[in-house]
Amino acid sequence: MAILLSVVSMLSTLFGGFVAMRIGDRKHLVLGLAAGVMLGLVAFDLIPEALEQSPDEAFGVPVALIAAVVGFMSLHIIERAVAIHTGHEDEFGSHHHGFESVGLLAAMGLIFHSTLDGFGIGIGYQAGATVGLSVAIAVICHDFADGFNTFTIPTLYGHARKRAITLLALDALAPVVGAVLGTLIHVPEQWIGLYLGYFAGFLLYLATADILPEAHAEHPSRLTLFLTILGVGAMFVVSALSH
């Protein structure tokens, strides 16, 4: 099941890339909705499940929450290190040919992160079918944004369209590889809790630091905000129905 859902997430990535080639001016609405879904998943599903799987504490703080902060900070550090923030590409100006390596590095980061997403689906299914499905829903939603960015960023930094399409194809395959690994490698329960916590922090950073600013960058519209709230609400309903 995990591998089947990772194939859906592969298609979502490809669809994101396809939309990036075609969408023009409406991407903010899709990104707003994707961010809402991710925030809802973190709050209503991943964090509660991580606390349940890893109830241990360190100095009175649940270790799963420490893992979430580590997940949040690690992505922040990686982004700072490669000196790119997908929400503020314009700082470099459009089509800067001196920044090809930045575009390539960012795309490689997205591909690695898509592999972790697929791994997350596999691990989620080890925690239970409900968790696996919820993680898969979020991964599918945000892989759309990943595919979108994997195509957009390299082209923005002076890469040829052909290379951007190759990177998009690799990004699309990555979650399937990750899901196979996540299904084959058995992980002890408390480790699953820590991973889910880490993954929650990771998604929280993506939603708040990357996707939301990008969604509101050029169009601070009420509709985008409404779609974000709708995404959060939808995940609340999904988690309420599954419990």
C-alpha cells in the first residue's frame, strides 16, 4: 500500500512540474491550499502520533517534540547553507546565469527530501494504516509543490528547460524509492515516534517558511488565505474520521 501511494505521490510531483510549465499566475492558490493541508497534518496527526509512539521525556520535554524542533531547524540550516530560499527567488533576480549551481543544489535537496517523504510513507504504515494514509495525503499534496519548485527553481537560475525536466523526473521517482526502503527496513516503535516528530518539524518549516510566503509573495489575496484555512480544516476532518 505504501508503495502504491508513493506512485500517486510520484504522479503528484509530475503534475506539479507540468502545472509549473503551464499555470502562469494562479500558483498562489494551489500553494495556499497545500500549506494548509501540511499544517493540519502536523497538528492533528503527526505530533499526536509521534507522542504516542515515543512517550519518553528528556528534562521534562517529550523527545518527540525535541525531534520536531530538530527537524525544523535542520531544514532551516540546510536552506541557509545553500543560500537559497524558494520564497524569495527574486533576491537573485530573474535568470541569473551565475547561480546555476544554486539552482542545481536546491533541486538536489528537493529530490533528497522527496526520498525522505516516501520513506515517511513506508514508516507511517509501520505505525499503522491510518498514520500511513495521513502521511501519504500530506506527501502527495506537498509533492505537488515540490514538483512545482523542482521545475521552477533551476529554470529561474539559468538552467535549460531540458535539464529542469530531468531533475523533475528524478524528483518524481524519489518517493517511490523512499517508500520501498521504508517498507523493507523495520524500525522499532520508539524510533518511528522520533521520525514522525522529526518529519512534523520538517513539514512545519516547509509550510511556514517556504510555501506560505511564496503563496502570498505576489498575491496577498483573501482567497489564498481561505484555501489555507480550508486545507487545515480538511485535515482536521480526516484525522477526526480516522480516530
